[in-house]
Amino acid sequence: MTCGAGDDGAGAGLYLAVGVLVALHDRERTGTGRWVQTSLLESMIAMMDFQAARWTIDREVPPQEGNHHPLSVPMGCFASSDGYVNIGGAGGRLLDSLCQVIGLPGIPADPRFDSAAKRSANRVELNELIAGRLRTRTTAEWVQALNEAGVPCGPVYRMDEVFADPQVEHLAMTEPVQHPALGRLEILRNAVRMTDAPATVRSPSPDIGDHTDEVLTELGYPRAPAARGSRGNRGHRHGRRGCLRAGRDALPPAERRWDNARARHSASGCTRPHCCRKVSGQDEMATSHP
């Protein structure tokens, strides 16, 4: 049911941001700086939460449960007549209300399902009963009926439906920018808002080379000359030695020699990612293969 979002990269970035904030606060207190490190693997393991704890504490291997909650039953994603609806009614009043709305009032007292442990043990049978009822009406109809009964639920949206949702529109999750080639674009803003803070999206993403002059100037180099046939400093020139970006000739002689050597070796057909390295203190190409 997921749309393929990169949770690993976002998760690692968020963990790292929190770590940096903690390190900065600690530096103010102690005067000592710290290395802050994480990885995609570490962040994903940390986000396994109680599922990981089921193994580390009880040595239980959690089975795959698809789009349903791994412990609470019934709770998960069910097909309707025209889409999908996500429902949480795993026990108590919520379970009673859910079963009343969908026309299965006898489930809470059924000996197969009258406790959380039994519902978990018989989850396949229980979910099949509920799924059979939910397929008889549309998502919108179920969401309205279940919300009126106080049962947590919501539609499973397509991407276009996400941004058409009234609450998402109210939150203004996108900000408009003007791109020089593509025109007006809607860019996702940061999910965090602060009072008296500027907009988090101020410009479109740059094209290759858009900021070359600014970067070279900040580093003390002269402005990059425009490449032949290019627009401003965005152009490339291509040759048998590879793609040499405009501005390379503005580099100091030693750096240009290293850049030339790297281009020649790249053109030789070497595909080993770590065999080409700059020898410390020398302007030469180390081409020996381990």
C-alpha cells in the first residue's frame, strides 16, 4: 500500500539533525565538541521500535503482517468497494462500535474473539469476516459512518487525493516558486513551522553550474569563464577525455594538473571506484591497482 517513499534517508537525516542539536547544546554546557554519526542501517533498525524489541527481549521473530497492525487486531487497511480504508478498532468500546457499524455485532462476544489474545491468535479469520463486510460500501461511506461512531479511520489516498484533502490544503504543505525554465512550481515545504520565521522554500533547485561563480568567489578564485556554446556558467564541454566543467581552467595550476590526470585516467576505461586517488602532498595520479 505504500508509495515507495525513502524512509531510510529521511529517518537518518532526522536522527542526525537531533544528534547535532544535542551536541551543540552539550558544547554550550561543556565546551567540548563531538562527532555526530548515524547511517541508513542504524536509523532503520531504530525505527523498528517494538518490533525489534520483540526479538531483543523475548527472542520472538515477528511475522510479516502486510498492512495490518502486528499486535492489535482488528487494526489495519481493508479494501472497500472503490478503494481502501484504514481502521483502528482493536478492543473495548472501539471494537463494539466498529462491529455495530459494519453489521457484525456478535464478534466481541464470540468465543474465538472475546479477548485480545484470541483475536490475535485468530486474526486471519477475524480480518476475513471484517473485510467481507467492508467491501460492500465505498470508502467515503465507511469513513463517514465510522467517524460518526467514534471509530478511528481514514481513507487510503492516491497522491493526487492527498493534496486535494481539505486539511492538507489548510496546512499549505507546498509553496510556489518560479523556475526559469519550468515556470511556476509547487515545492513541498518543511513539515516544521515556527512563529516569525521566513518561508522554508525560497527558490527552485538550481541547475548544474548555477552557483559556480558564487562558490569560486567565496573560495577566492576568479569567476569561471563561460564554456563555448553554453549559457552563462552552466555549460559543459565534452571530449574524449570526459566532461570538463566550465571553471576548471580557473583553478590553480596544481589543481588543474590533478584534474587533467584524473580525466586521462578516467578515459583509459578504469572502472574501479577507489583506484584513483590523490597522493598526499603530490600532484600526480596513483594508478596502481590493488
